[in-house]
Amino acid sequence: MARVFDVLKYYLYYKYRPREKSREAVRRRQERRLRRHLAYVAGHSPVYRGLKRLEDYPKTDKAFMTEQFDRLNTAGIGREEAERFAVQAERDREFSPKLRGVTVGLSSGTSGQRGIFLVSEKEAARWAGYVLAKFLPGSILGRHSIAFFMRADSNLYQAVNTGRIQMCFFDLSKDMRVHMEKLQALAPEILVGQPSVLLVLAGEKKAGRLTLSPRMVISIAEVLEKEDEARLREAFCLPVIHQVYQCTEGFLASTCCFGTLHINEDIVRIEREYLDEKRFVPVVTDFERKLQPVIRYRLNDILVEKPGGCLCGSPHLALEKIEGREDDVFCFPGLTGGERSVFPDFIRRCFLFAEGEEPVWKAGPGDYRIVQRADGTLAVYADLTKAGERRVQEELSRLSAESSFVLPPVDFLPYGRESGRKLKRVERIRQKEM
């Protein structure tokens, strides 16, 4: 009952607190919260002992969080102990136990190194209240059902369950076919999952094997491509497909009623490392994380600012999209020497621009992956017609001419993806260090 009360308390706070009306108001509130938060962290986290100003804190990354895990967290939990606990939960597929009252989870490790996150009961309740304030349609006192597709469940996600709100976890380690009957019976009001999973459900609905009519669909964990968003809107008859941009390091962004992603600047502060005039890499400071402080954490995601803000009027930073990981920027020899970097979005456009009068797919719009191998060559995984292969090759050649790089050999292969792995349509495989 205490947990339900805390979730309700935080829901009411975030739902009805006065909103900032300007960037200056956002900055002032962040400064107040930042001072209080850093004072706590400096007194409780051994690795940050005595640091008072944000600029005194070093920029960190996953390697730092891993190496300093024992001295970083304020609960005195060791990394080896936490990792054993989390791995056992994954093996048993039992995610309800806590380690000394603390929720322990594993990130999916798409950046190449698995991360461990710690969340206290209070932080879990605050997170649940914030999420419900952002997305719950209707009153929190009403009955709501949520279908949640994810690789692993967590006490963090189950904190959303408040009696009248039913969150049902669908385990992605199991065959999707076993979920259909349960999903049909649940008839969820809110459907949450990775875009690749949501597209499977959309296909089942379109084929008449699933009759879901959710009021809200929320995309998580993978980049939501514009064309996939359009397919999901059509399949579920919704004007907006919502998105959550969350990682081990915090709940960073969420969509407004117009479908625009906004940085959650009431709970996180973002420093921007610009790659060009609108693309940047975020450096995150989370005001909510006291048990495992996240301060000046440099993600390797590429975010794209939305010019002109958003029609919703929020002063929180608006994003055009999450483009992908910095690691997945393709690198080619330049026509005049040196190297040329090409952002993932330009690679994706080669597929978009390949569409024309001739059919490019063997059987309707399909899925694809474009991978730059360690030797620099490209592998295009897609079930294309011969005309489709020719059109994609032409678009890649056009891109190479426009961007002044030497196009390497391109291999066209049947589409396939590893089960249980996040879909990355544009991926660069780097040479492993010896």
C-alpha cells in the first residue's frame, strides 16, 4: 500500500505541478535541483566526495560506470554481487527479488558492454509516477491495462502496477506465437514494445489474426524509423505513435500530444556536444538518481534537434529524431584523400529513395539492415527484387558522389536478424582490437 501511495503522490506532482513557460525558467529550475542533488551526491558517493560544482565532475561513460561501480553507488553494493544477482534473475526469468531492497537490472548491452543499474524503492515509485503522468490516458483512478513487450521484466516496470492499473509483461525470449492468445484476451489499452515487435503485431492485426485496438502505442528500445511509424499509425488507426527514450542512464525523452520527442528537462540536464549544426551527442545528468548517480554521462547516441520547436508550446528541447549511435557512423575513403564520415540517416535514405514505379521488394514492403563490415565493405540484408538491388546500388553510388567518398563493394544478402537482439538497421562493425 505504501508503494501505491508513493506512485500516486509522484503522479499528482508531475501531472499538476506548474510548467515552465520559457527556456530561462527551465534553466533556473534545473540550477536549483542541480545544487541540491550535487550536495547529496558529494556527501554520499565515495567517488564524488567533496565535489560541489557540475564543472568539477568529470565526463563519464560506460567504462567509468563499470570500473567505479563499487565507489560510485551510495548503497555499498559491489559490482560482482550485483552482476551475479542480475544474471541469475535473467537465467531464472524471475525478476521480482531485490538485493537488499534494491532493484538490480542489466542493460541489453547494444553499445558493446553490458551495464548494471540500481534503483531504490523510492526511485522506482518516482519513475512510475512520472511515466504515468506522461502517458496514462484518463484518470489514474480508472482501470487501465498495459501490455509490455521487453527482453527482461523488472521491479522498476512493475512499480507501475497500482491495483487498478494492470501491467502485463510479455517475455521476448519466448516465441511470439505463444503471446497472441494472452494478448488478445488482455485487450490492452496501452501497447508498449520495440518497433520490430510492434511491426509484427501490426502485421498480425492487418492479417486479421489479432483484433487489438489500443488507445496508445509506445515505441521503446530501438530507433523508430519514419516509415515504420507510418505503418504503425495505419495498422492501429492512431494519429500518433508515442516514443520513450530511456536507457540505463535515465528517462531522457518522451513524446508530446503532437508526437514530438522532448527531452525530459524537468528530471535530466543535457549538455550538447555538437557534431554539426543540428546533430549532437548528449551528456546526461539525472536529478533523480541518488542510489547510482548519473552525472555528466556521455552517451554515444546521435540526437537531432527539431528546428523551430514544437506546436505544443513546451520549452523543453524538441528532437527531430534519434538518429542512432555514434559508433554506427559509416566511414569511407574520401575521393581526395582522408576519410569521410556518413551519418546513419543518409544511409537509410538510400532505401527510401530507391522506391519507385518498379517493385523493389519481393513480397510487399520488407525489412532491411545495412552493415559496414570491419573491412569497410557493405552488406545489404533485404529481400529485394533484382530491380530493387539495382536501385539501392544506384542510390548508394549517388550518395558517394554527393558526399565525395569511394563506395566500397556492396553485397546483397537475404534478410535476417538475431532473435532477442535489438534491431539496428544501420550498423558499423569495427575491427576488434588485438
